[in-house]
Amino acid sequence: MSTPVLAGAVLATGTAPHAEAAGVVERRTAEQLDVALGRVVRCSMTALADAVDDDAPVETDSLLTAVVALDPGEWTAHWFVSDWGDEFTPRSARVADGARWSSTTGRSSKGTHPWVLFERAGGTSVIVAPAWSGNWLVTASVGPDGRATVRAGISDWKFSRRLSASRPFRAPEVYVASGSDRWQAAAALAEAVGHHVVPANPWTDSVPAAWNHWWPYEDAEIDEATFLDNVVVAESLGLDVSTLDAGWFGVADASSFWEKVRGDWHLENTERFPRGLASLGESVRERGTAMGIWIEAEAVGVDAELNRLRPEILARREDDPPAFPIDASDPGWLGYVCMGSPAGRDHVRASIERLLDRTGARWIKLDFNLDPGAGCSRTDHGHDAGDGLYEHYRGLYAVLDAVRSSRPELLVESCSSGGLRIDLGILSHLHCSFLSDPDWTEFQLQLLWGASQMLPALAILHFSESQWRTYHPLQNYEPDEQALPAFDTAMRAVLLHRFAVSYKLRGFSPELRARLAEHVAMYSEHAAPLIADRAVIRPLTAQPLREYPDCATAQPRSTSARSGSYSGRPVSKRTSPTE
């Protein structure tokens, strides 16, 4: 196999001894992906210890996947930092020896997004994107000749792996893209993700538009009647899916708080939904839309019955508890099901499949709202103390594949406190990622600009500017028929990717309903076919930046949603863009 060719960089491939672990060799391979817009390579690494006895394994913490030698020259790194409600915030710096970009929260894009672009003076650009949902690492070292080498893969932070003759290690993949400038490199990566990474089926390719109940109602004000009243309006507007978010599970208690009882997916809150979820799903379909449903299948709340019923599957870290534990009275409890455990994987898969069977849902929103940190260190789960988080995510990926395989007409959405687990690893096993919890229009434009540097339109989902039940200084929008231009701006800002809204639809005036129906029709007729054809989004301006309340760096509120567009006609494997 010939070595893949990149612009501005050379990849290390082949077999070589591990730099530190005696008896271990690393076998690196690189697959050139078929794209029209630039060059993209999928990098893999397997660490082997064929001569190491199983009774005396070699332990190492350094198992990076990709080694990329950048061409000589002056290079600048660009990346995005991230936190709740603050995803895709840009940063840049000259590449210097010892530079590091990483996540140590246990979620791929909590802290920093797993994407670093290296831009050489004169234009050539190289993107390095670890395809991993847990802790990852990208480093740069500069040799005596001034040439930079970039290494990328799983983080060495509180991670270790024991290797022996019967136990190789398959490292997370890393994608490397290059182009004549940063825009071509980014477009090439997004094209590759659309054609070679994200799975698809006829339902996902129909690009359904959705209504989600969450922001105007949360769990406190949602019930069966309220949900179904909104479903009737959603259908009349041309929306395809009605999604019931958190609030449906737990004991029959209208005052229960979703976060504390998450994990009790076997219970239905019949105080809110007296006829149960099976009946609700039937009622949604009778009213003309598909059913969507939310679950945080990995997580466990402090008051969940699951803590008592299945303690053997829970993630724990007794030897090195988090600095800020979820439950101060039990600091080793991590608040999630360890999917490095076979029993944990079986439990999560059964929870998801039972929910889909009960509701008949064709869209499932998979959320994850906590930081696993270094992950589970139990040694009775089938993993070692040092690789629990690695095995957790391998287990999650396997469950997602099994669920999709058994339900070929299901759309699986990833959400994680908004956009804190956006990466090419999880997107290899589901269909789209939610960008952020907040969604006011200026912030949406910041998010879209950043997300489009790695994802095609088909893999991006976000709400238009929502009605929020709770307080946020910049999330205070109330749709008004007297201010239709503002409503139009909010809609147009989300028409370039998968489209969803979160409003009190039943309270919309006839004028607002008619206007929303126009936007849904425009999306379905004009945008959806391009999105389904794996179109990429090319920026037309510098990145719009959100406001920061009471901050000297606050940006002015804009009045236009024109921050990006499709790059000419839809881009497929065989089509070049028309500027």
C-alpha cells in the first residue's frame, strides 16, 4: 500500500518499537479517503506485544495514534476552546516546542474541541482531529532544524494500558486533512466526514425537521396534554418529528427533577403521562408526526433506584476520586454506568431498546451531562484500573452500533450538556451532534462557523433561537408576530443544517404559525436535498462571536444571519464546488 500524500506534511506509517515499553511495537497505518476538495487520511495504530508473557504484561501510558511531520516553515495553530454554553470559541498561537491541546474531563469537547488546524505562512494548512469521545491529546515538538512534528491520539492523563501476547491495543483513529489553505482543508475534512464517517439510512437521509419540548417547558411544565397539543401544531406546520425530552421517567411525581432520578428508565412518570409512553407514542403517530424520545442512558442520578438495584455496574474511582465529586458523601461514585463492564453494556442497550419498543420512536436524543474525568478504576468490570474510560467508550460505540443495526430506520442524535461531546469518534456510530444548549442567533452563528470546520451539514443539529423557561441574560427571546423580521433571522440562521425548534407552538398566533410553516417548507424544499447530498458549509466572513454579559470583550448584536452558505452546488465524492 502506498503512503498517503498530504499537502504540507508527511505521516509516519509502518511498524516501529515503542519508545518506552520494551517488547512493544506500534503498527501505524493510514488510509487515503476519496474526497474532491482536498486530501484526508484516516490514521490507525495498533500496539502489539507478541513476545510479552500474559502473566507479566507491559504497562504503558503513551499510545498515540498519529505522527505528522509538518513541512519546514512558520506555522500557526488554530483551535476552539469550549465549555457549557460557550462552544467553538476561537484561539490561535504560533506553534512552539512543547505545545499541547487536550481534554481531561472525560468528554471530548469539554475544554477544547478535538480539532487543531496548523496553518503555514503562505497558505498550506493541515488539520489534526482525534476521533475519540474521551480524553485526547495533540502535541507539537520542534526539532533542531526548526521542523515541527505533531502527535495525536488518546491522552496519557491518568491512563495506562497493560499489553501482552494476547492483549493488543487498538488506538482511537485520528483524521488528518490538508489543503492549499485552511478553508480547503476544513471543507475536505467535512466532506470526508459526510461520506466516510457518519452512518446513514433512508430515514436519516430524508433530513426530518423536528420540534422538541425542552426549553419552554423543561420537565416542570410538561405533561401528556401539553405535549400532544404541541404535536398537533407541529404537524400542521410541516414538522416531521415531535420529541419528548427529559421529564418522562421516574416515579409518579409531577415535582420530580430529571437530573436526580436519571437512570430509572424502567419507570414512567404517570403523574405527568397517565396513559404511559406506549399510548403517548401511538397518539403522536395518530396526529401525524413521528415520535422522538430523549434518554441519558449512561448517567445515574443521586436519587435513582438504579444505585440500589444495580451497584455492580456503576462506575467508581475509589483510589483517586474526583476533586469535585458529584456526591460529597460518596466521592468515589462517578454518576454513570461503566460500559467497560459487559453487564453495564447490556443494561444500557436494554434500556435504550425497551424505550424504543415502548414508544415506537424513530428519533432518539442521547444525552450525557457529566464529566467522567479519568473514568472508572474498578477491576471487577473486565478492564484495568488505568483504562476504564477507554473501555467505557469502546462499549458505548458497540452499543450504538448494535442499536442502529437492529433498527435501520432510526435517527440517533448526540447531545452532551449541549455540545461537549462533539467528535469524529462518536459520529462514526450515530447521525448528528447537537451544538450547544443556548441558541440565541448571534451565538448560533459562532457555533455554525466553528462546527462547519469539521462537520458536514448532515452531522450538525441545533435549534433556532428558543423560548427559555429559565433565566439566561441573552436567552430571552419571545416570538412575536409584531417582530417577524427577528423571527425570520432566527429561522434562517439554522436552515443550513439539520433543523429543529423548541417553542410553545400551541401558543403561536396564526401569523407566527404561517411564518414558521413557510420556513419549514423552504427548508424541506431547498435545504434538505443539499444536506442529504452531504453538502459542506463554507464561511463567507470571519467567525461571528457571541456576546459575553458584563464583559469588556462583548460583541455587538448583529442583524443579519449571513455568516455562511453552501459551497455552490452540493458537494459529493465526484463534484467540485462552484464558488
